[in-house]
Amino acid sequence: MAKGNHPEYQKMIDKQFKDLMKHCQSHMEQVEKTLPEPRENLHELLKTRGITRRDFVKWTAAMTAALMLPPMFKPMVAKAAENFSRIPVVWLHFAECTGCTEALLRSSYPNVDDILLETISLEYHETLMAASGDQAEKCLEDAIHHFKGKFICVIEGALPRGLNGQYLRIGPKGKTGIEIAKEVCKEAAACIAIGSCSAFGNIQSAKPNPTDAVSIKEAIGIPTVNIAGCPPNVVNFTGTLLHYIMFGGLPALDGLGRPIWAYGKRIHDYCERRPHYDASEYVNEWGDAGALKGWCLYKVGCKGPYTYANCGRVRFNTGISWPIMAGHGCIGCTEPAFWDTMAPLEKPLPDKSFNNREATIDNIGIALTGIAALGIAAHATATALRHKDEDQATKQEVKQHE
Ligand code: FSX
Ligand code: SF4
Ligand code: F3S
């Protein structure tokens, strides 16, 4: 807790955290009573994968901080991790590239987050399950029946609405994606949209969007937690599930449905090249002297000033690197409609249009998808309001640099 707070204020904060801790403890007791036994002993699994107790303690501290909780919650984060495999998960695939699943499963040197995902109680996952056809369909029906109101539905991919949903038919009965989503999501305890496709439509809904692909929320009108990114970061997914296990609810979300603990700040705010931006030291073309020196990528198209995500803080591939560290500007993959609104990807926005960015999102959304897109516009407006102060500051900065 920060030193120097007014004593009354400090007392209030301490009380809030104590109450939150009580809620957390009683919820975790409930979880242990009502959900199936853990499928895996996490500590044995970590040991066999070469993760020491010390690594686990370090991970617990980092995850507690990432979730914006004070250190007193570290034991609860550890306990939630041990109970990770109790939560039944049904994972649906719609119009996408499966990069989200790949990103979560393919690290060469798995850390605690990756191993947690191995323990997850996946009742249905088309890419990973051995079953196919009727057998797979039966797995899905059984999971919904046994875990009605208790399972988490994770949705990967956008939903095409064109031709009454017929651009996407799945399984032996040839159901449309929209039919499956409607049947499954209504029985879930909560729905998590993983990746920008299910969260916002993403590349499937990029202009001219011939299949009328939209986010899961827009397609069937359910609230979702949006783990944005193409692909998203594993930490943001595991953190959201840990939060759910600890508190029985979903984390606070921004106007676009993204957990604030993960998407509350801009790429530009966490960027190691930021001092070069502030000093007007840019890469002007690929391979120039500035590139060799690791200068700012704004002039070769980095959209970090307009993009909200924690990539620079948590990084990818076991914390090894992230796009800007690897030498490529951010393309804004956690933002809605980024293929349309952030283009051209290799240059700054053409008409210095950061000032109009929110208006641009509204217009494109409405033009593309008609009345249903008003939801997106409302969200964009809400986000615009939330970020207004920060955006004012960015406008000033960006102007200075153009
Ligand atoms: Fe989308 Fe996921 Fe991008 Fe791909 O499936 S968020 S296209 S990385 O993988 O949905
Ligand atoms: Fe980093 Fe991009 Fe911002 Fe430059 S413009 S400081 S590279 S986020
Ligand atoms: Fe995406 Fe930008 Fe992060 S492109 S992965 S939000 S650095």
C-alpha cells in the first residue's frame, strides 16, 4: 500500500481489501464444495515440467500484481491456481485461424500460465479433442447437461450472419455457428470471447465483410469478457479465469468489455522505446541507423499510442519478447476494427486522424453492419469518454511529433 496516504483514506482502503479478502475466502470454500475435484495436482505437474517452488511463488507475486491486488492476496492466487482444473470449460471455434488456441498451447518453454492451461478441464474443444463427428457432438451435449450454469464458455472466432449464418456450418448436423452459440452460451456461467475475432469481428469483419461477420456479443446479444488481441496474451486469459475462481465473478471491464487490469493502459505507456519517442528519435525506414539503435517505430506505422493492452509489460512466449521489442510497430490488434481503422499498418495514420479516430470507428461500424452496429458505436463512445483525458494528452504528443 502506498506510503503517505491520508490515515482516513488508508483505513477505508484497508477495510475494502479486508472485505474483499473475506469474500474471496468464502467463495473459494464454495468452489471447493460445489465443483468437481481438481483433475490434476498442480504442484506435481509443475515439478515434472521443471518449474520450482520458487518459480511458482514468483509467478504468484507477479500475477497478484498484474490483477491489481495487494500482496495479501498472493496465497489466494496460489490457491486459485491449484483449483484451476475444477472449472469446466467448453471452448467453441467459429470463423478464425486457430491462432488463439495455438498461442496458448505452443510455448517452447512453458511457464506457470501455460501449465495451468494444460490442467484446464476442457470438456469440449474441437482442435484438441480426439472425438469427431457424432461423438464430438455428444461430448458437447453431455458437458452442457452435466455442468449447466457452471461451465465457462470460451468462444474463439467471429460469427458470420450473412445468408442466415450459412457461411459457417459445423458438425455432423451442419448447424450454423450462430445456432451453436445460442444453444451453448445461454447455459454457461460466463462467456469469455478469446481473441479479437470473437470480441470484435476482427479480420473476418474487415471491409467489405462479405459474410457479415460480427462479434459473438453482436451476433447473439450476450455479454462477454473480451480477451482482445490477435492472438491474445495467455496471461490475460489465465488472469481472468483466476479472478473468476477467486471472486466468483468477472473482473471490471472497460467500455469495450476488456478487463481493465490487462487493457487499462496503452502500449505506448509501457513501451521501452518511449524515451526515444519523447526525444523525437525515430526509425524512418526499415534497417536505418535508428532501427539499429532501437529508436521509436511511430514513423514506420506503430499504433501503440492508440492501442490499449499490456503486451510490453507481460510480453509473449514466456516473457521473452513482444512485437515492438522484436522491431515491429504495434498494429493495434487489441482494438476493434483495427484492420480498417489502423491502416496503413506500415505508416502513421494518413490524415493525422487520431483526432477523429473514435468518430471513424463509429462511422465504419454503422456503414458496415447497420443498426446492430450501434452497439459497437455506443461502446466506442463509452471508451472514448473513459480515455478522454489520456487521449487529449496523446493528441498533443502526436501533434508535436508530426
Ligand atoms: Fe482471431 Fe483466434 Fe487472430 Fe487467429 O482463432 S484473434 S484471427 S490469431 O486465432 O480468433
Ligand atoms: Fe513505442 Fe510505438 Fe509509442 Fe514509439 S510510438 S514509443 S514504438 S509504442
Ligand atoms: Fe497486438 Fe500491438 Fe500487442 S499488435 S500484440 S497490441 S503490441
